[in-house]
Amino acid sequence: MNLSTLTAHELLDLLKNQKTTPQAITESVLKAIQRTDDKIKAYVRVRDQEPGFAPTRGSVPMAHRDLGGLTPAPSQTHLPISIKDNICIRGSPTTCASRILEGFKPSYHATVIERILSAGGLIVGQTNMDEFAFGSSTENSCFGPTRNPWNLDCVPGGSSGGSAAAVAGHEAIWALGSDTGGSIRQPASFCGVVGLKPTYGRVSRYGLIAFASSLDQIGPLTKDVTDSALLLKIIAGHDSRDSTSADVPVPDYTASLVEDVKGLRIGLPKEYFIEGLDREVKEAIEAAIAVLQKKGAIFQEVSLPHTEYAVATYYIVATAEASSNLARFDGVQYGLRCQPKTSRKTALVDMYEETRDAGFGKEAKRRIMLGTYALSSGYYEAYYLRGQKVRTLIKNDFDRVFEECAAILTPTSPTTAFRIGEKIDDPLAMYLSDIYTISANLAGIPAMSVPCGFSQKGLPIGLQILAKPFAEEMIFRIAYAYEQAALWHKRKVSL
Amino acid sequence: MSEFEPVIGLEVHLQLKTATKIFCGCPNRFGEEPNTLVCPVCLGLPGSLPVLNQKALVYAIKIALALNCEINPFIKFDRKNYYYPDLPKGYQISQYDLPVGRGGWVLITLNGDRKKILIKRVHLEEDAGKLIHDSQGGCTLVDYNRTGTPLMEIVSEPDLASSQEAYEYLIALKLTFQYLDVSDCDMEKGSLRVDANISLRKKGDSTLGTKTEIKNMNSFRAVKAALDFEADRQKALLTAGERIVPETRLWDDAKGATQPMRSKEEAHDYRYFPEPDLVPFVVSPETVAQIKNQLPELPAQKKERFLKQYQIPEYDARILIQDKDLAGFFENCSTLYSEIKKVSNWLIGPVLQELNARKLALKDLGLKPRDLVHLIQKVDQEILSNLAAKEALRQMLDTGKTIEALVAEQGLTQISDEAALEAVLDEVIQENENAVRQIRQGKESAMGFLVGQAMRKTAGKANPKKIKEMIKRRFVHG
């Protein structure tokens, strides 16, 4: 039995019944990576192969070494997990798939990493992404693109494409990604896995190398809804090191894994079911709606009137924050430094310019320029400030709908995975693939993508479930009920 | 007199002496090995996040209240974006449009007149690191110990009309901060920094002229000198019909002049926007009231109280409150001794002289209120002359002995016995015929001279009052 193809909860059962060991599970994952990652290229760094990582064979589980003497508690997972390359792991290169962070090794663990290690998790590798999370295809990585396990000529989505592809391709049991405008959900949708963006503030951002501070969240990418609930439970919770993390208790999300949606009102925003939505995607969503209706859910049309402003608002607010967050990459303390031989007088500015020119990719530069412009004197009121005000309107739209509905259902993406290279020269077209996911980040609400079918060409389709702040339990409930009825997660890719 | 008058505004940066930095738990200390008081947050490492030190906010509100500001009920932080090696994040977390306090004022006294200097705003921000230029190695070294130190920025309105007013304003501010115990206020260590803005306008004009900014002044005296220089420089230019270039100039203490900054003048667009990593803070009226109640008596209040309660002159009160410890010492003495004016004289005179000469703070002098009171009482009892008492004070400070011990040891007791003094007076008269002649001619000052000679002969022990009496009896009355 190929352990790497199982879900986390299946493996936990096996571990509990002593039918397997953490080492065997980790071995299986590492073997899978060895076998297939040449083709998928989901990983940028694998524990076994990198000098910075400790070996896994025959020795004490890495959890102990990483915990530095702390004894893991009884409810241990001891499962291998894969981490997107923008989450700090002490002592391991963490580069955000950017040349400018070449050689950077954080001196501390991100809070989510500490929580995973305390729960006994083992970090098996770091996954590919769009540079600094700027992208929807994982083509903007300095390491080269990751490929979709379902069709190697297609993108896995982005920016957490590496994590999604690794999970879908059974090169990971489960993984962490980050989502600023859809970067967990859209690749989950493209790769046929479950991806959750928690409520803003649900999971600590301490140690997440920031893209847009008011939009970023770390979240799980998993093979099924149950695993998502398990992983969220481990990483969620207040963190005193993150002023934006919410002091809201973490419920036992697994208690929401019941197949009961009777009487739940689910809204269908009319602004989402429009031109540009792929016919096959639309049909898959409609079929999913029928499945849930059969189980007793009640659907109604709702309106989110400010939807049309979401993409514009996002590309102003997010890029503005990003332009500031990326200012620290200047060649002074860590990472890449280019010092051209110029006059003493201009040496400092030359270092800044040369380093950032060589270190940042095209999309990163594009977004930094956009963001700088949006904040600049004379434009701040017209762009950033106005964008933030429109954001309130977008949030109010959701608040109104959630007064009547327990959740909202939409497609995750207007299309299935596009071909590598198809949209890379058309940034605007690329931006529009986030059209359904972006609003959730702007409003700060939780949202999940769940597999709901395949296109004729065999590419996965995802549906998105949104709920009001801190109502992840509602999302798990609906997602689980749907998943158990439709069983799309049972169809596994073969490579 | 000049047809031009200066218009001056000052920006004061004050490092707050909280135990830890403003956004992280690193110790807030000066003078340690470089880059030892750092962590991912104040180094601005990727993934790090700021968390506000609540104490810093309380200190900020205290300062704002002491400066009579309106406290903003809703405050937030903003990012000020620019590139420099001492700024690890590429932005400084500061406050833009919702600062801690606004619309305050400070009273200064100049030549007996009181003037209200308006304060535009006070806000909290983080300090940057320190650059050390190693010209030998041809490089610049960065020390991040200072990044994240809490800073209070206090911006005055352009209300200061002269360099002297600017000086008084700084004295008044520093005194307030010392009373609040929120900062070391040490310009040499950089815990208090001053930038000045100055322009000139024709007397009677209401429109402001072009201003220049002056930096790199390392003492209040330097601020005054720099403003004087810059006012003269601008006056010369304007009189010659030239324009003032709006620029930043550095004060060169050695040359006694301001020089334009060598770096290219780029207009800084700081692209301020609200800091998304920090949530806004609500400052309730209850919190403000609570902090206000905890404020110590401030310098202006203490001065007024001293005038009323102790009936001492303004001059005295002003000097006593300049040092919180001195004022406290004075009050302590008043509980032990009723002729409080004498205490004031001693403190303002000999004690302050000793403090200056020994370069010590009052708390390190080793003098207690009852020690001073006993000394003064010895003079009251005519056991010591004033002169002898001053010398005794010096000895008390040198040896740590009480005045009783010193008097006993050295037989310091003043000679007031007339019989003993008669002999001394005889000698003095014999040796100073000239002076005697002058006294007979009615010259008062010659009497003082003879008294002085008698004091010399007795090594200060003669009771000068007695000597003078005796001289008068001998020459004036007969």
C-alpha cells in the first residue's frame, strides 16, 4: 500500500492501531517525491536532499530534534507536512521563490511551524510558489514553474501551486499555503484538492513573509475536508506576536464533520454567474447545487453588488501594501546583494537599484511599481484611500447576505487549469482568474475550495463555500456533506 | 534694529525610557555592544510583526497631557516609507494623521514676561539604527541596537520669535520630561534631539518666509547659536535681494556655521498609509483621566505653589524648580526649619556652586536636608560665620562628617568674644594705617577692608559682625 496516497486521518488511524510508523510514512512521501517530482516540480527543497535538513532514515523522528527537548504530547500526529516557501523555518533557506532572498535562513520558526512541531509534525519539504505570492499560476517562480499533476502541460494554479500539486500528486500528505487573493483556493481548484483560507486573524501571520498584510492568511491544502479540519485545528489560534490575530477560541473543527445541511440557506450571488464563466465549470457547479439540494439545503439568489470593483480594489490595496512590505529587500542585511563598481557618492543607491533589479522577477517589479504609484503623493486619496473605502462596501455586501444565509456558494475559478505559458504575457488576464476568490480576502471572511468535478479534458473543477467571520465550522459542515455525497476526492491522479 | 524678525519652530525627538522597545521585547538600553539588543522584529526580518508596548503609549499620553494637548480618542500608526541602511524595514512605523496628542502649549518666561508657545502635535514612533562611518575601512557599519527605541516627536507651532525663546522653550520641555521621568533627556547620548525650522519675515508681516531646516545641533546652546547664525545668514541674503533656498542645513559646531547637506536634495514622498500590522487603539476618557491623576506635580504648578506656600521670590522659585530633586530638598528642609528664605539662599548659592564644581547630581552629593539645616542653625547661633560655614559645607561634602563633628574637631567655633577680638583688632589697625585714615574720613568701604583683614588673621573664625561693630565703636563714635 502506498502510504503517501492516503489522507492524514487514514494514516492517523493506522498509526493509532500501530499498523505503520511515522518513519514509514515519511519514507513513502520521500520516495514519491523522488519518483515524480522531476515531472511535477512541486518542491524547491526536500528535507532528505538538502544539507540544511536533518536525515529521516532510522533516526529519532525529526519532531524531537526540532522541538529541542520538548516532549510531544500524546495526541501526536507525527505526520510529514509540506510548507510553502514563504513561511519561515528556522535554519532552512526560505526564499519566497525569489532570487532576492538567495541564502536567507530565518533565525526563527513561524508560529504555525512551532504549532505543527509541537503537535509532532515533521517538515518534509518546502514547496514552490509564485515569487512573493504574486501570481495565479506558479509560473513566476525563480525556480521555474510547477506542473499540474492532472496534466503536466497545465499550471497548478498559484501562488500556492507547489503545495497544491504536491498534495494532489501524492508527494505530500498535507501542506500549508498562503492566500491573499485566492492563492490557496484557486490552486486547490485547479489541482482537485481542498484548500481553505481561514478568517483573517484566525491563523497567526508571524513568520509568514508578507505580501499584503491586511489580506494574507496561512491555510491548509489537503486531500479531503476532514484533513482540513484537523490541520486548521493545529495551526489556528491567537498569537501575542501578531497584533492582527484574533483572540477567539479555536473550536474542535472535526465536530462539524457531519453530513447535515437540512434547512441551511445558501446564497448564490448573481454577479458570479456571468459571462466568462466556463460552461463546464458552470455545469459542475449546478450539479453540485443539486446534490446539496437533495440533502436539504435551500438555495437562493443573492446579490453582492460591489463585486465588479473587487479586482480593481484588490490590485490597488494589495500592491500598495506589498510595495511597502518588499522595501526591506535592499541588499543590506541578508539575501542577494549586488554592488556595482560605481562612484562612492552613489554607491548606496546603486546597491539598492542593482540588487532589486537583479533580485526581483517581472511580476514582482510590476506590483511594486503599481503599489508605489497608488500610495504616492497626489494619488493616495484617489487610489489607496478610495480602495479601502470600497473594501468596506464589499464587506457590507457580505454582511447583508449573511443575515439571511448561512453560507454562499460560487465557482472557485471561472476556468479550469490553463496551459503553462498561456496567460503569462497578459497580466490582466491573469489577474481576472482571481475574480471569484478576491472578495473573501477583502472582506476578511473564510472561504474554502472543494473539488466538484472534472472537465472533459480531465482537469479538476472546484466550488467555493464562503461564510461569515469565524464561521469555519459552517464551511466544514457544508463541504463535508457535499464531499461525502459526491465523492470526488476518491478520484486520485496517477502519474 | 533689523527690519526682519525670525519665525522659529522646533521639532524635538525624545527617547522614552521604557524597559523594552516600542514594538518588541528587546531591552531598551544605551551603550551596549553593537547588535546585541536585537530580535527579528526590530531587525525587520521577513515575517516579523510589531506589537505595541503599552507602556510607551502610557508615557506618550503622559507627555501629551503634561503639554496640555488634546488626546486623540482614536489613534493609529502609519508607515513612513523611505530607504536608508539604518531603517531595516524600509519604512518607519510612525503616526501621520491621528497622533497621540494635538493642540497643546508650554509656558516660557523671558525677561519676566510669560509667553505661551503652542504645540502642534505629539506622536509616537520608532527610532532607527545607528550608522558608524569607518573611513579607514571605506565602509559604513550599522548598529541596530537603537532600532525600535520608542520616540516621542513634539512639534511646536512656529511661535518662537527668537533664539532665546527657543532656548527657553527647550529648557521648559526638558524640565517637564524630567519631572515626568519618561526620558534621560541627554542630548549627548541622543535621548533628546532637536531639529529647528527658521524663516524670516518683515516685521508686521503675517506671511511666512521660506524656511530652512537645521539639524545636527548637540546641545541647547548649539541650538541657540545655530539659530542666531542662520537668522543672520538669511538676513544677509534677503537684504541683498536674494532668495532663500528651502533646504536642510547641518550645524557645524567647530565652524560655528550651518552648511547645506551634501546629499542631493530629493523631495521625500513618504507615501504614508495606515500600518496594517497594528490595530488602531481606542483611548477612553477614563484611561486619560486615570493617567492624568497619576501625573506628578509639574514644574509650572510647583513654582506657583512655592511662591504661595513659602513666600520666596520668583527668582528663587524659578531656580529651585529647575531640578526636581533640589525642589524636593528645599521642601524637606521647610519641615525642619522655619526661616525658609535662608534655606533657599544656601541652596541657590553655595550648594548649587558645589554641585557645579563637583559635577554631581544632588542625590549623589551626600548632603541631607537636616545637615543643611544644622549648618544654617550654627550660623544663626553665631557659632560660625557665613564664610566659615561655606568652608564647613565643603568639608562636610568632602568628609561626609556632620557639622557638629567638624566644629568639635577643628574648633571651628567662631570667635565672638570681644576680649579676644580686641587683640586682633589692635594688630589690624596697626598694620593698616591707610585704611584707618580712610575710615576717619568716612569711607565705609574701608571698614569692610579691615573686617576682611581681621578674618584673614583669624583664618575666618572671627565673627565679622562683631568686628564691624567694634570698629564702628572705636572710630565712628569716638
